[in-house]
Amino acid sequence: MKLPDGPKTPHWLQKVQYITDPLGYLDSAYQRYGDICTLPMTRGKDKELMVLISNPQGIQEIFSTDPEKLDSGGDAPKLPFLGEQSLIALSGERHKRHRKLLTPPFHGERMQAYGQLIRDITEQVTSQWTIDKPFSMRSSTQRISFQVILKAVFGLEDGPRYQEIDRLLTMKLEGRKSIFRALLLFFPMLQKDWGPLSPWGRLMQNERNIDKLIYAEIAERRDNFDPSRTDILSLMITARDEQGQPMTDVELRDELITLLVAGHETTATSLAWAFYWIHHQPEVREKVLQELDVLGDNYDPMEIFKLPYLDAVCKETLRIYPIAIVPFQRRVKSPLQIMGYQFEAGIFLVPCIYLTHHRQDLYPEPKQFKPERFLERQFSPSEYLPFGGGNRRCLGMAFAQFEMKLVLATILSQWELGLADSKPVKPVRRGFLMAPSDGVRMVVKGKRPQNQRVLETSSSSA
Ligand code: HEM
């Protein structure tokens, strides 16, 4: 089997580069080897090979290959914290079953049920802002997306259990920021429980406390079942597979944690980037406001979903610095051909979201933030893929897009904000994701006057 060419520097050095400067590492691999190249990777103790593809035809072939031949999950090393019944860890029939059970609650039309909740949470978090005091936008968006998941997905209501889950999960998720935690994730040999004083031991104890509370919530919800509830846990409890079987408590627990981990930081980071670009390029903010002001105050949240310029801004935000630079790594299970290469079982084939989004032929001036490109042409799912694709495409895609737009609309129409710093913000690694280097420091200049909307709308239409 002749594999595509790739860098020859020592394996460990490439790993260090990929952890510390992922975009620089990928850019130089692309410049040297083009849109298909072979890179080394480590999974647990094994050294394996990954073929990275940023060619839309090749990506289309990957996304449409039968998961029996090429898929992630299943034989992947255990993902810490998510659990063995997590959608991300499953493959084959079990993955298909969970996707079927979980897809209806995430259908685009269902999002309507969460519109008011998202707006209320956004207003509650932003009411804590202080005029003229710089703050980290990512901390605010993280607080919003976290509460949205606890309330819309877990269906938790304010009270002692909510507060305790909030506290423990915040501790769990905050730790993910550190470079030390990134090392713990990348080097499984560091994952040893030497009691509550060791970093891994502390994490494990926290996990056990969280689980106790989640199982208590599931039990209570089953005992006092209320069919009128619209939160995702309630919908998951009522879902039945083709054999008429419901999800077990362990499956529910693992999927709740999966949705929290997959959905909270991704959305929060995307929002922080969107605020950065909107304020870094004032003409973008003006155009967004023009669109929002036409709707007035009492808009239907679904109308926000359809605004073309806001949609283009969100798309461009996820294009220029995709939160996940690669989706899940797909392992070849039986021999197959892609882009003229023959691949045997065991090789990983990975579409590269970041490099595809930076192809000059698809996105001229790729390093420039230009929402207009999404108004001028449509991109296929293998040309634009911030949510991955195929059988693994992000389950929360509609939810994330809806939340992004609604949070942006709520904040931008009510607040005058500015960037606290004029220097450009750079993307840096945070665990598996890419995030703005300083969390996007902003300042609140004041409340946006109610009548400004009317004035702006009438002057722009004059
Ligand atoms: C802007 C925000 C988000 C981005 C950029 C994002 C991106 C992604 C990506 C790239 C994948 C991997 C897809 C693949 O391998 O092909 C993924 C998977 C997934 N995402 Fe998201 N995501 C976001 C928000 C959410 C939200 C809000 C939820 C749920 C509440 C969610 C739940 C999931 C789940 C469950 C999977 C695993 C799907 C599977 O294995 O079948 N994501 N996401």
C-alpha cells in the first residue's frame, strides 16, 4: 500500500507541533504536500498513521462511504468522562440506534421551544455586566451556553440540585482550559488515580459526585413523568427504538454528558469569535444591526434564524477559525479506495476542516473575514464542514446555529460594545478545540437606546 507523502521529522516533534501550534503545523503540511498527506499520530500507546484530506472530492467520498467500511467510535480508545454508551464512543448498529433515538429532539423545528429560554438566559447573564469594565466575552458566552444546556437539554430547574450540578460541572469544564489538562488528555499514561490529591484522582471524584446527581434527576423524572415537558432529557426518556425499547439510565447519563461536553464549549467559543469579528470590522456590525432593527423588539425567534446577513456572519465565523480543526478520525475497517489511493484496514482517514476552509480556490483571500462570500455562492457539504459530515455530522447543528443567532441578536440589539484591545486576537488550542487567545476582551459602552433602532431603520430606508 503506497500512502500519500507527508512530513519526515520525528514523530514526537510533530506531536508537539500539533499540540502547541496546530494551525501552523497544518498550514505547512498543506504547502509542502498539498490536499492529501500522511501524518503520524498516537492513540494510547500505539503509533498509527492518519491521512489528512482537504480535497472536497476526497471528503465527499469519505462522508458517503458505508460506515461498515470507514467510521470513528467503536474501537477508539475510551474517551475520558463521556462513558461507553456515548454516541461518540459507539459505532455500527449501536451508533445507528442512538442516532435514531436522539435525532428527533434536535430537529430544526423543535428549536422553537427553546427560543424564549435562550433569550431569558442571555438577558440574565448580560445584566451582570458593568459599564466601562473590560470583561472576557468567552466567559459570558460560556455562562450562557452552559445554562442553556442545563435547562434546555437536562431540563433542570433552579434549586439546590441545579446549583450543585452547576458547581461540579463548572469545575469539571473549567479544568479543560489548562495546558496541563490537554496533556492529561493526549497522554493516557498520566491518567492514574492516586487518590484525591492527584490531579486525575480529583477529577475522578468529581465525576462520581456529578453522576450521583444526574442519576437522581433521571430517577425523579421517570417517577414523576410529565408529558408536557419539552426539554431534551424528557424527550429522550420517551423515545423508543425499533424493538420498542427505551434508553437505559446509563445510556441517558452518557448522552447527557456527551451533549454537554460536545455542545457547550463549541457554541460558547463560536459566539466569542462572532463578537470579535463583528466588532473588529464595524461595517459588519452595522449591517447586522440594520437587519435586526427591521424586526423590532417583539420578533419571533424563528425569524432571527432566517436573516441572511446574520446567517452569513455565523457561517464565516465558523469558516475562518473552525472550532474543531478536524472532525472525528475515521478508521478504515475494510480496504477501500479514495482519491486514487488504496487504503488497507487500520489507517485513519480524516477530512481537515481548517485546511478545506482555507483553500484559495473555494474561498479567495481565505484569511480575510468576509461574510458576503456566503451570500454570493453556496458551498457543498464537502467544501464547508464546520459540523463535520456523513453519519457523524454534529447532532446539535441546528441547535447551535439557532442559539448562536439568538444570543447575537439579543445582545447586539440591546448593548453598545467595543473591543477592549486593538491588537488582533489569535486562535489557540483549548483541549481539542481552537479558541480566541484572550477570550475576546470587550467593554460595555452602554445600553443601546430603544429609539436608536427606529432612527437607524428610518434613516437607512430614507
Ligand atoms: C458551533 C457549535 C458546534 C460545533 C462547531 C460542533 C462541531 C461538531 C463536529 C465537528 C463534530 C464531529 C462531526 C464528524 O466527525 O463528522 C460534532 C459532533 C457532535 N456534536 Fe457538535 N458542534 C457544535 C455544537 C453542538 C451542540 C450544541 C450539540 C448538542 C447539544 C452538539 C452535539 C454533538 C454530538 C452529540 C456529536 C457526535 C455525533 C456522532 O458521533 O454521531 N454539538 N460536532
